[in-house]
Amino acid sequence: MATPSLIDKLRQLTQGRVLMKPEEVQPYTRDMSIYQMMPQAVVMPERGEEALRLLEFATAEGLSVTPRGGGSGTAGAALGEGLVVVLPDAGDWAQLDGFVADGTGARLDVGASIRHSKVQALLREQGFFLPADVSSAGISCIGGNIATRASGPHALRYGAIDRFLERVQFITAAGETVDSGDLSTVPERLVFGLADLCARLRADRPALKQLKARAGLKSASGYDLAALAEGLPLERLLPRLLAGSVGTLGLVTGATLRAEPLERDRVAVLLAFEHLADAGRAVMALQPLNASAIEIVSRETVRTLRQGTELPATMGADAHLLLVELSGEEGQGQIARISDLLAAAGCRPIQPPSVADGEEEIKTLWGVRSRILWMIRNPSPGYRALAVVNDVGVPPAQLAGFINDVQQIFDEHAVEALIYGHAGDGNLHLRPLFDVTAPGLNDRIRRLADEVYGAVFRYGGTATAEHGMGPLRAPYLRQEWGDSLYGYMKELKELFDPQGILNPGALFTEGPLTDRMQPF
Ligand SMILES: Cc1cc2nc3c(=O)[nH]c(=O)nc-3n(C[C@H](O)[C@H](O)[C@H](O)COP(=O)(O)OP(=O)(O)OC[C@H]3O[C@@H](n4cnc5c(N)ncnc54)[C@H](O)[C@@H]3O)c2cc1C
């Protein structure tokens, strides 16, 4: 809890709100993770100047600063015990302008506090969309999306938000405003430090080999060392480094995003399988389709959804489902190939494909898909679908093998798990159901997470494919990347934030994932 003198000082720094009473701070003690942390104060600077002074002050006082967007993160990264900084959805931080479209795409300037859904609504009116189309669009902010390297079902075709981030503005821990589009704003410390780090990484063959092995893996884990190894010019490197940095390198204040034309002539095909691993194998078999999305929903998840809502007829089978979205001129023509591709790979769905080709029907299917997380949270009394290993990713070619292994792990732990996710790019949301009233919850969670992540890394995978880092996954960062690449990440952090005030514990931590756990 902040002292009265700290509150006074904070109030002198900003005209915005400074919250410190327990009932005011309460909503900011949680995000969508299993954690709870009590900040000393929540500060809402109204202008760039104020945010800058706030960071200078925090550095001088050695106070930690945790940026917070919509608080929809599932890894606890928006929680802190020092100052939590929320950019209000107004003024400097909420700009949404500079829309320009050309023959191939569009771009627009956005403030960090803008809701994702607002950006999509504006783009949709103009016939475009941001392909990093998160299912948390109504609650997450662009700053948070950038900081977590977010993506959505269409990452399969388009990739994550970093692919669409042309320019980023941020404030460093030392209180410098940096605009990647104006290199005169980049402090010399960063210019030279990044050049040095880049040169050393490019000369480090074993490290490059490790990075190469991860190429193509959808991952929101750690800093983007591949961008550093590519030797990108600073104006392209900085957006890539800030993306996925979970508030540990700077406070993102604005960005220029690129958008793509809306998908046309969409068709959704539902495939039903007896075994989940068969659905996993089908993903590889269907690669020649160039689908815009391939989603997986396990039978147990479908049953849980059915308890709470009426599902579209296309989701009628009591089976593990794959939702394959095809689009563009070739979309309809591809449907006929599906059965042949599956047969050639020896994958046998239990019934012929069901096709949804009306826009309304497709929207309904995606509506169900984007609500899954809300609908499965409390599947039965006492049980909680806790976010503990909820965003793993493996190379798609390894998906079926990984599914077999992870199901075995769940069986050995006598845990039922709901499984769904973006199977096309190997990203699974695993939601083991825990009896939160039974003793030894921390221990059970730790043992299960250790084994699941062990399997993920054996398959060359990642602890987080899209939701981003945070105290939940930070304990596994070194294991995922190895000592050497982990060391480069620590150096990068020290370069940007020598005193380590920005979101400590979100990326580097020694403690187990159950520290500060408080499931609700
Ligand atoms: C129902 C549901 C569905 C979801 N679906 C998806 C999905 O489809 N795809 C996906 O990728 N994720 C998904 N998520 C996870 C989450 O929504 C994303 O990680 C999202 O990008 C977080 O944005 P936020 O604004 O809520 O950030 P927060 O949760 O507030 O913060 C997340 C991280 O970003 C940092 N941060 C926030 N703002 C800034 C800033 N201005 N500058 C620097 N750092 C900042 C925080 O410090 C923290 O480290 C889902 C979550 C839920 C609850």
C-alpha cells in the first residue's frame, strides 16, 4: 500500500487519476490469470509528458512499473506490486486516425489504449481487418496486444500482430520518448547497444542454429531474438522487439498498424473425429488447402459448451471437431479436395464434412469459438478450468504426437482437460479441470505444468504461442530457450531497463508458477 507521501508525489506528476484505496485498487489486482497482486498505486497519466515524468520518477525511486491494458492477459503479466500504469481510453492515448488504403492493404495510427474491437470496427467499415484478430477483442487494448505479440485464428495465414506493426512509439524506463519511425528519438545507448548485441548474436553459430530450429514456430515467448539475428534496420527492429516484451522494455503509447482486405467468399467446414490425435493428424493432411484458419475443439469441450448453449447444427456431432475456414476465389472449390486429402493420409472422419457457407452461419460458428473460454471456466461445481498450461504451441507436424503424450500426462494425473485452439499452427489451449477445494492444489499444478511443458519442449514447442509471457510462464523461459539465448534476452532487458523497474517477474523469474497464485 502506498504511503501518503508517495501518493502526494504521484498526484504532483499527473492530472490523471491516482488510485490507492483498497476498494479502488481491487479491480487492478487481477487479470484473467490465476494470480492476484496488490499494487502500491494505480496511476492513469493523461498525457505523454505525465507518463514520461512518471517513469523518470519510478526509476529514481526504484519503484516497479507494470503497464496495463484491458487486463485480459492469462499469464498475470498485467499485475504488479509497485505502480500499475493504465493509459486512459481518451485523449493522447486513444487516437484512431491516419487511415490510408491502397490497392493491397491499409494502415492506420492507433493509440495504445484503444480497444481491439474499435479498431476492427473502423477497419471493417472500410473493407479491411487486422489479421491478429484476438478472441478478446472487446476487452483487450492495442498496447496490450502489441506487448503480448497477440494473434488469432487467422495467424495461420497471416501471422501475429508484429507482422502488422509498422511503427511503434514507447517510453523507456529512463523517461525517453522513442518513435521507431523517427530515428533521431532513439537514445544512443540503444543504437549502439543493439548494434553490439546484434553483431555478437550474428557471430554466435550455436545460437543462430537454435534460432533457426524455432523458425516457423508460432510463439509469443521471450524477446524476438530472430529479429535481432536478421540484422534488421532499427526502424524495423524496434517494433519487433517491443512486440511480445510484456511491458518489460517500455510503455507502448501508440503504433501504426497495417490492415488486410477482408476475407471474401468464406466457407467453414466442420470435420468430426473419434480421436483427438486423428484431428491433429488431419491438420497436416489439410495443409495443401491453404486454409485461412484451422481450429480444433475436443469432444469434452463441445459437450461442456452444449451444456450452456445451443450449438449450430454443423457442430452437432459428439466428436472431436476441426473447423476449417477456406476463403477467396478458390475456397468453394477446395471443399471437394478435403475428403481426398484426408483419405490419402489415412485420416478418417466419422461422418462426411458439414459445410457452412452463409456469412451468418459462419459468424455464428466464430461467435461460439471466441466465447469458448468464458463458457468453460466453471464446467461443474468445485471444478475450475484453470489457466496453467493454457497456450502451448508445437510445430504442426508434431501435433498428433504431442496430443497423445499430453493426454497421457493428463490421464496419469487423473485430470480431465478441455482442449481447443488454433490447431493449424500447432497452438493448443489446454484447460485441465482442477478440484480447487481439494488439498495440495499448488503442488498438483506445479507437477502437472512441469510435465506438460517438458513434453512441449521435447517436441520443439513453446510455452506460449499467442497469449504472451508473465509469471505463469516465466519460470519456464530458460528451459524453453536454453542458457545462451536466455542470456541474450537478459542483456536486451538490461540495455533497455538497466534498473529492472519495468514489469519485473513478467519474463525473468526464479520462483515457481504457483507464487502469488489465488485462483478465483
Ligand atoms: C476470453 C479471452 C480470449 C482471448 N483470446 C486471445 C486470442 O485470440 N489471441 C491472443 O493472442 N490472446 C488472447 N487472449 C489473451 C489476451 O487477451 C491477450 O494477451 C491480449 O493481447 C492482452 O491485451 P490486454 O490489453 O488485455 O493486456 P493486459 O492483460 O492488460 O496486459 C498484458 C501484457 O501487456 C502489457 N501491456 C499492456 N499495455 C501495455 C502498454 N501500453 N505498453 C507496454 N506494455 C503493455 C502488460 O504489462 C502485460 O505484460 C484472450 C484472453 C481472454 C480472456
